[in-house]
Amino acid sequence: MGFVHGLKCRECGREYAVEAIYVCEFCFGPLEVVYDYEGIRKVLTKEKILSRPHNLWRYKELLPIDGEPTSGLHSGFTPLIRADKLAKIIGLKELYIKDDTVTHPTLSFKDRVVAVALTKAREFGFDTVACASTGNLAHSVSAHGAAGGFKRFIFIPASLEHSKIIASLVYEPNLIAVDGNYDEVNRLCSEVANKYPWAFVNINIRPFYAEGSKTQGYEIAEQLGWKVPDAVVVPSASGSLLTKIWKSFKELKQLGLIGELNTKIFSAQATGCSPIVAAIKAGVDVIKPVKPDTIAKSLAIGNPADGFYATQVVRESGGFGEDVSDQEIIDAIKLLAKTEGIFAETAGGVTLASAIKLIKGGYIKEDSLTVLCITGNGLKTKEAIVGHTIEPYHIQPNLKSFEETLKKINER
Ligand SMILES: *Cc1c(COP(=O)(O)O)cnc(C)c1O
Ligand SMILES: [Zn+2]
């Protein structure tokens, strides 16, 4: 009943049947899901989408599952917030925040990809799910895997934020903290995935998993009244989300659900881990791996799997990229909080701080309708801003003490 034709190599175009595989046997290129868009066009109308519950499965014909969804039934359809106060400060006429800090059960956009990956893992008949994570994926697979009754092996760099480790442990998965960075964890997981019959959501299930990110793009278009923005700023780790937002807009255009597609896609990274943005700035498509050193741990992938494809999307769409320092990340987290009341994790600080630079540099114009993808909640990376916030006023439990303080506050 699904609309998936099969898998196709992004490099040589060779086609494969639907299986838990992710690279081409001939050229080692990554595999991508191919759909029957003619079939989808016949059944998927705006009316049908609008009649469905507010979760990411309202676009299920465009997701790579065969039966009904079995995970993530409460994930997605996060708010798109018009941010006029922030827009004024950073120099834009019309700005929106795609707010993935809320609504998702584990408070980051990773619930989108995990919904699809776990539904697919069940269709394939796996009883164990696993992942290599920079933090948010660990949290999401731990939670949704528990709800789905899967055995879970979660691999993380041991140096992750304490908040994210605790957030995963509460669901009691097998959490494997590796003495190494994400790229080392990922390499280890590729070996484990070859040996054990587990659904590694971002390794052997990756072609299906990655499609879940498209739902962020569909929602943006629907929430803007079936049109796409002029500019989207996307935080990039592996580069997958960025490529999938572009794919989602192209699909909507192909299906006749939106009109014009003139969106410029921008990549945002931390300077301490910016292999994709460095390639964009240098005008090359060879990604030079780096050793990450940044507070934006959720984006700390030094050797990004989809980096090359991300640079292609940025070029094809006419976008660009920017990278920002840890201090700029912290300042942007605070700016978003005090202007729009949204507390984002470090990746959100990267997005806003990069957008500010892209506007100053003239890459995003004042009259461009712009969307910032804010992908995770600030309570998950509290460590990053400890010592960088204002202090509380300390008083004694009596009115006199309060009023002395009130006087000082009013004299400020
Ligand atoms: C994983 C992640 C991203 C981006 O991931 P890609 O690998 O580029 O798809 C962005 N923001 C947050 C908070 C994340 O956890
Ligand atoms: Zn190939």
C-alpha cells in the first residue's frame, strides 16, 4: 500500500529492492528512497492532509513505509512562529521560527527521523534498534524504542552533556558511552552493524530514517499557507536535514501542492566544527574532515556523511553558509529567549547566530521571507549557558527585604 519504488544509488543510479541496506554494492554511494510520485499525486490532496491529525504522519504517502505508522504518533507538527520582535532586531521584514524545541516527545527534531526509522525497523522484523548519536538521537531512540518494546543499544561519545545522558538513561536502554568523538563512535557502529542483526537507525536503516526530516519542510510549507520561504537557515551536523528540506520542497512542487520554488538554503555550523560551511565558503565540494571542538555537541560531526550533498543543495538553491563561535552561540540562545520566549539548545544558537551573519553579509536580504530551523530544546544543554545568564536577586523572607531590592531594581 506504500508508494516506494525502491532504493537508488545517488552516485551511479543503480536500483535496489527495499531492504535494510544503505550503500551501493558497486560504487559505495549512499542509497536514496525513490517514490511513485504519479501514484502519490492521485491520492494526496491538501484536503486530505488537512483532515488528518496534527503529527508528522499527515504526509505519510511521502514517507517510506508500507503499512500504518507504529512509532511517533505524537511527533511533529511543531509550531511555526512569526517572530516580529526578533526580525526587527536582526534586520528582516518577515521572520518565522520553525520551533522544534516543543511538541516532540523528546524535544528535538530527531523524533521525526526516529518515527520513520522505528516504523520501518518493525516492518523489516527487527527486535533490536541501535544508533550512533551526538545526543538527541540517543534520547529519541531510547524513548521511542522503549515505547515500541524494542531492545536498544545506544552509542554516544562519553563526553556528551550530562543532561542528555540522563535524558536517555531514564528509559533504561543499553547506553554505551565510548571514549572517543562522534566520528569514532560512528566508525565503531558501522562495524557492529555488520556483525549484529540490529536496526541501526542512522546506519543500515539510514535511507528510510533520513526521509523523516522531510516532514519539517512539508510543515513549513503548509503552515505558510502552501508556499515556501525565500530563505531557510538549517543547522548542519551530517548535512542530512538540510538536503531533506530541499527534497521536501521539490516534492511539493512536483506534486502541485505549492507554486513557485525559489528558496535559498543556508547551512549553519559552529566554527569549532564547520566542515560543510568551510567547503561552501571555499567554493569546493570536497569535505575536509575536522576534529570537533565546540559547545554545539549535537552538531559535532567532523566527517559529515551528507556533507557533499549539502554543499550541492546550497549551490543549486543559491544559498550560502556561515559558522559562529561559542560566544556567538550563547549570545544567540539568550537573544532568542528574551525576544521570542523560546529556549533553544546550542544548535538553535548556531542557527540564529549564523542567520545574523548571513543578513549582515547581504546573503539574506531584508525583504526575504526567512525561516530559521530551531531544532532542539534548551533544557537539554543547560550546561552550555551556566555562568552566562544573569543572577537572581537574593532576599530575606520579609517585605522589607523585598522592597529594598525593588528599589535597587527600579533605580537601574
Ligand atoms: C541532529 C541534529 C541536527 C542536524 O542533523 P543532520 O545530521 O545535519 O541532519 C540539527 N539540530 C539538532 C538539535 C540535532 O540534534
Ligand atoms: Zn552506485
